[in-house]
Amino acid sequence: MTTAPPFVVRARKPHGTATYNCPTPEWALKKLSDFQAAGHDSISITGPDGQLLSEAELRALVAGQDSPVRSADRVTADLKS
């Protein structure tokens, strides 16, 4: 049985790197907030598709909206007969 790839949130810490595999965007947003509150730097968020996400894109996912970057990549076709 395979599961959906997680959201990965990484931060550089004074003695290495902290990495969290988050099953939902809400959890990833919480970890991002935790890292920011702790003053960690070089925080990165990777989505299930392997692409890096910005904080704004992650917040848009949590809010249930398409992010502007992802919606620009969407291809639509007009199927009129």
C-alpha cells in the first residue's frame, strides 16, 4: 500500500537540519510557523509533487484556493462541438 507523498518542511538549525514530513498542508503550515517562531533560517517547503512552495502558496492550499503560480500552469481546453 502506498500513501500520498508528504509535504516536507526543512529548516537549518545551529547544529544541523530539522525535517518534518507533514501529511497535510495544515500541518506543514503549523511546522512553518513553529520554525519561524523559533528563529530558524533557510526554511523550505516541498509539496507532494516535489516542487518548492512559498509560504503564500501553502497558505492558499490551506485556504482551499489555487495558488496563482499553480493555476497559471493549468491547461484548459474549450470542447465545443
